[in-house]
Amino acid sequence: MKRNTLFLLITLLLSLTISWLVADKVVESKLSAVALEADRSRSSATTSAPGLAHRRVVTTEIGNFSDAAETAVHTVVYVKVVKRAAKVPSSIMDLIFGFATPKDQVGMGSGVIIREDGYIVTNNHVIDGADQIEVTLENNRSYPAKLVGTDPATDIALLKIEEDSLPAIALGDSDHLRLGEWVLAIGSPYDLRSTITAGIVSAKGRSLPNYDGQYRVESFIQTDAAVNPGNSGGALINTLGELVGINTSIISLTGSYAGYSFAVPVNIVKKITEDFISYGEVRRAILGISMTDITNSMARQFELDSMEGVYVAEVYPNSAADKAGIKVGDVITEINLNKVKNGAAVQEQMNRLRPGEQAAITIKRGGKQIDLIVSL
């Protein structure tokens, strides 16, 4: 009796085990079939659905970062500056007993080769006050650099080293940058040379607070690409590897990257560097107005039908604006077919022009659009 009972228990356990194994295989087979069908559906949808096909294109573009980075990284240099310390005694005791030799101040930044014959653009604040400037290429070869010109208003400086056949970066068009477009920042943050970070264009035509009261031409490209001390003067490039800006500053409470970085548009850089090479100085056209960005209260007060453009608050006598017929109360909306939404955009457009040139300026007056040709 006991043997029969034991036999029945063993038989029951074996039956349950076999049933479980068979069921598991069936479920696994069904899941595999479902997964295979899902893969086929995804493949078919990716091929036929426009939205998903577009995403694949975007993924391919992101993959092309490597091509852009590998091309442009050879054109970005490390800039080392030395400021000689003044040997001045700080007290009467120093005069009597002598004083320790003060140490030179050493700073660093980045630069970008813009011409094969040795012209390198960087930031004015990188080389400001330098007694000695040294440039190290991506291949670790170092050269003494000569300062060709510097422009504090745009924070742009131009250097020259004695070398030919250098890898020069391709210059893009910052006017064609779009919000949300991918960009790469290349430089030497914290002495980490040839560092590359990625981000998007967060805003255009940005201006920053001016605490020193000096004249500034600011229409920055704002990005979220990580930029830190040492990146200044480095390249901001698009996914084609073209230079679209020179990294200049960040907004941070700590002095390190906090999500906001700013670059001088390459279209400003082109004009400044061309002036340095051709004339040895920056030549700026002057429109001769005082302007202000339009606020809600101004729009109501002056009965403006739009907040686009800048409000002309003053026209200086005998200026280019005065001679062209621009009046107080006019709203400037375009310069040379480029829309201007704020004062920073007007500064950017005017900074590209030289004395003696002309500008096509569109204004609004009393609800009417007027096109003017201004001789600067």
C-alpha cells in the first residue's frame, strides 16, 4: 500500500514538471513570435512613416559629430599668456632688507586658426595686458605669437604666428544658425586641451549686463554646450565643422559652467579680423541714434502695433540717421534685409559695416513701413 502511494506521488510530480516545461516552451515560443512581429512592424514603420524616418536622419546627423569634431579640433590652439610682475617694494622693510622677487602671472585660453598663414583669433580678455603670448598647436608644437589687433568692444583679438600651411577652420554663417541646432564647443578648459562638448543653440542676439560702463557690441549666441575657464577664445562649430562663433563667457555663480555659455557670432568675427589685417584697426560705421528695446508699456504709450524692432529715442544732428530722414519715434525693424528684434541685433548689423558704406534700413512710422538707404 505504501509503495503504491509513493509511486502515485512520484508519478504526479513528474506529470506536473513535464506540464510546466511544455507550457513554458509554448509561452516562450509565443513571446518570440510576438517580438519578431514587433521588430518587423518597427522596421516597416521606420521605412514608411515620415516621422520615424526623420528621426533616423537626426540620429545620423548626431553621429556626424565625429566628422565635424575631427576636422575642426586640429584648428583650435592653446594660448598661454605671461604678465610680467612689477618689481616694486611694498613697504619700508622691503627697501631695507630687500624683497622677494614677484612671480609672473600666467594665464591660459584658446584660439582658432582662421588662415593657413598663421592668423589666429581669440578673446581680448585672454591676452589683455600680456607681455608674452605663446600658442601651442593641437600637435603640441609651440610658437611665440604677435598681437595684430584687439577690440574690447567685441572681446575679439587677432594673433599671428610665423608658420605656413596651417590647418585653418572653415568659416560658417552665424545668420543661418537656428534655435535648437546642434553645436560643438572646442577649447582647453582647466588646461584640458582639445576638449569637445556638445549642446544646442539656446538663443540668439543675447546681450549681457555691462557693469564697467564701457562700450560693448554684444549679440551673443547662447548655447548649453559646457564652457569653462580656458575655453575662452575657442571654437563654436556646427555639425559641418564650420566656425559659427568664438566662445567668450558664461553666466555662473561659481565661475564654472552652469548651463549658460555665450559666443561672439562668426559674422562679427569676420569683419573685425578683416579690419585688423587690412587697416590695423577696427573701422565702425555710426548710425547716430539713441535706441531702446520696446516694452509693453512703450507699445501702449506710443500706440505701436508691434513689439518687433527698436524704438528710436534720439537722433543726433547731422548724423547718418538724421540725413537719411530717421526721426524720433520711428521703429527700426530691418537692416540690410535682416530683422532686428532688439538693440543687440542692431549693434550686430551695424558692426558689420564700415564708414562710407550704405545700409538699407526699414522703419515703421505711424503704422506705415518706410524703406530708407542710409549713407554711413
